[in-house]
Amino acid sequence: MLDLKNYIEANKDRFINELIELLKIPSVSADPAFQQDVLNTADSVKDKLEKAGCDFVEICETPGYPIVYGEKIIDKKLPTVLVYGHYDVQPADPLDLWDSPAFEPIIKKTELHPEGAIFARGACDDKGQMYMHVKAMEYMTTTGNLPCNVKFMIEGEEEVGSESLGWFVKNHHEKLANDIILISDTGMIANDIPSITTGLRGLSYVEVEITGPNRDLHSGLYGGAVANPINILSKMIASLHDENNHITIPGFYDKVEELSRAERDEMAKAPFSLDSYKKALDISAVYGEEGYTTNERNSIRPTLDVNGIWGGYTGEGAKTVIASKAYAKISMRLVPNQEWHEITELFTKHFESIAPEAVTVKVTPHHGGQGYVTPINTIGYKAASKAYQTTFGKTPIPQRSGGSIPIVSLFEDELKSKTILMGFGLDSDAIHSPNEHFGIFNYLKGIETIPYFYKYFTELFE
């Protein structure tokens, strides 16, 4: 692949501009107002896969948003790589915290990205990382360097739970048959410290509603005599952690895997600067479960966080009112062995049990998924490691991630395939946050590294 770097250099401006055009489409799957934009993005991805050299591409209808499927089968005797990605993005809110409009991509240089980074919603999660695979495919088909069969499955509901993908996978085992699944929807430690994600946390996401009186009340006439749902909800949420930031839901930790001291010591070898971490977030101290380091808290330990809370009057000026209802959205990141349906049920029972009689509680589950740990002794991991060694000049570090990709465990259950997580983003890329971005270096390095995975996986497979 001596011509790989030359190909990328000759086409890098086009690669960047194509990604920018894709990022301009506000494919927000959570908001029905963007439905047509999500569908337009699916059409665009289909077009890009065709131009990249897939022999067959189709938009597959599902109960929700469609899945873009593409393939190039060069020899059925050769191994098949199934590439997964998603074309939907998170909502851009809060809009006023963006330095530039979320769907008007702009390239800016930063301390971590001196070559520049693309700022836009979806730049890193996951359009930029998904599109690396499309461009790597283009290189391999254009230059005759494709060593095996390739299938693409790009969905439009990852940010809302991938419900339709679950339906699609269960009904298309033969279409999706593969020897390895390749995903770039994670990150690496630093641009000079490559890493491969070997573990993901699961997820349980719920919405809670607390109801008090049958209408909003005058806080002077009724205050102190009627339960205030906002006050009650605040107390209930506060009680979900104890003084050591340990989650208080009975049974929550029953199936949590406790890593050995040796395993934790091995994790601690990954480069990490607590001072830099605090500086990047503009905080004076870290905070979390007693007895664990920052990197352990955000990877091998389960968590419970309030993602949104509202109720009552929030407009300009004052309105002295006791609201009838109060709401919150709560997510729980889970570790392997914690079953998300079971955790959702434990949360529901506990939350209902701690509510005073003066209010009623409604818990609505939204979505969730299982955690996942992938072994590092498979030919897929070895191929990925060798690919990073080739392009970075360093052996990548295996690393557990705090994020969730619920469909990874589904893939293994349904397709009986292992997944390799080759991420090229950085923790500082602000995914799900205002000013999300993706480094030009990272984008192009992904395009450079992915073809080597195909090469080494095919060689090891034989």
C-alpha cells in the first residue's frame, strides 16, 4: 500500500469538503421536526457508498428510520468485514453555547488540533468516523487494494436507541453474515497514543414524572400545605447517591464485576494527567464514587446521572407558583453483567418506593443496551493492533470506554460475530456537547489506518 499516503494527500481537500457537506444536513433522529433531513442523509450516504465502489447499495426500510446497506463481494471464499456506523446525530441544543452554528461546519485550529478540526454536530459522532470507512473503501476499490469482501450497515437511530436496527438485524441474518464487525464510534487516548476500545458500558435511560396537585397553585395560598413536586423530585434524586457517591438502589451492584488489583494496575498504565483533565473541563476538582480513580469511574464502574430536569415557571421575571408536575430524564451507565431491563425495573421499584404519599410517580423507560467486553487475543484485535502500529508507529493500548454502543452485544447474540472498535476521536472532541469537533489529522489518519486492518485481517484469517 505504498500509494495510500499519496492517494490521501492528493484527495484530502475533497475528502474534507465531502464530509463538510454531509455535516450540513441536520439529521437529528430525536426530533420529528428533522425527519426529512434524516431521510436526506440516508440518500446521501447511499450515493457516497455507490461512488466508493460498492456493487450493490440499497436503502432498507424499517419500522423507523431506514438503514443504508451496501456491499462489494469479490470472492465468497474470502473473509467478509461488516462495517457499522450511524448517520443520525444528537440535537444541537443548547444552541447559544455554540461558537458557530452547529450545522454550518467550520475548520479551526486548536491546541490539540494544530492542523485544524471540523466544528459541527456529528463531526466526530459519528459522521466523520463513519465517513472514514467510505473513503477507505474508495481507496481500496480505486487502487485495487481491496483484499476481502465488505458490507456496510449504516443506521439512522443510534442516538435514540437503535430499535429499528435490532429489528433489521434479527430479520436479515443471511444478508449480514460476516467474519468480523468493524466500528469507528469510539476514541483513542491521544493523537500520539493510539488505543483500541475493548469494553463498553451498557445503558438504561428513563424519564420520571412527579405529580402533586391537579393544577398549578398560588405559592402564597398553598405553599407549606401542599407537596411541591419540584421539591419532592429534587429530594428523591438527591437520595439516589450516598455520601460516598455510591448508588443507593437496592440490588444495583449485585452483578457488577469487581476487577482484580492486577487488572486495575494494568489500566492505570495508560497515560493520564489529572491536571490536564481538570484544566480542559475548567473544574477545580474531580468528583465520583469513593475508592476509584477518574479513569475507573468513567469506564469500569456503573453510574447514575440526571440528564435534564424541569417543571414550573422558567420564563422571564417571577411567577409565584407551585407546579402540578415535575420531570427529569435519568441515564444509568452499566458495566458488563448488568442487564439493562433488570436495572430499569430495579430503578422503577425503588423510585416509586421513596416517593411520599402526597405525590404520584410515573417512570417511563426510553431505551437501553448491554455492556460489552471484547477479547484481545482474536485475529480481529491483532489485525487492528498491527494496523495502528503501521500508521502510528506505536502499539495501541487496549482501553475500556465509558460510552455505550448498545447494538454491539446484539450483534454478537444475533450474528455470532466479534466486534472491533477502531475509534479515532479524542475525549476533548465534545461529542453530544456544544462545539463538537473532529480533527483533520484524526479523520485522515483513520482513512489511512482502516485499509491496513483489511489487509492484516485477511492475512491472519488464512
